[in-house]
Amino acid sequence: MEETLTVHRLRMPAPLRRTLASTNVIESAFSIVERVCQNVKRWRAGDHLERWVGSGLLVAERQFRKVQGYREIPALLTALAHATSKKGVADDLKVA
């Protein structure tokens, strides 16, 4: 909930706000990784886990679509930089 309010507080345009307020992309990617990794029968070492997760994310990447409102990402970066500057962080702490 806090993340959604942050997107609104940064005054993002509606298409970009709609994309950033949804967790569907993350959930979809993780479900594909889970599906790919469930077929693995032998885990030899920790680096094999990283390889299989990476492989699953490459499979998931094929299904990703363009972020709606992507042209507004520079404005988002500017707003985030302002919000996380020392002055912005101090203001946020006073409100909280």
C-alpha cells in the first residue's frame, strides 16, 4: 500500500502509475521461474540455482511487454532523485 501511495505522491502520469502500481509483471516472472525450476532434479551447487533462475527469467523475458508510459520514466527518475535527496528525506521523516 505504501508503494502505491508513493507513486501517487510523486504525481506520475496515469499510464506509468498504472504500470508501477501493479505487481503482475513480477508475479508472472516468478511463476515462470518456478515452472522452469520445478523440472530440475539435481541441484549440485549454489551456482546451479542462479543459473536455473537466470534461465527462467530469460524465458519470462519473452513474454514481457513495453511499459505503458515509458516516455515518462525520466520524469520519474527526477522525482525520485528529488524525493531521496537529503532535503527530501528529511521532509519525509518529519511527516512520518
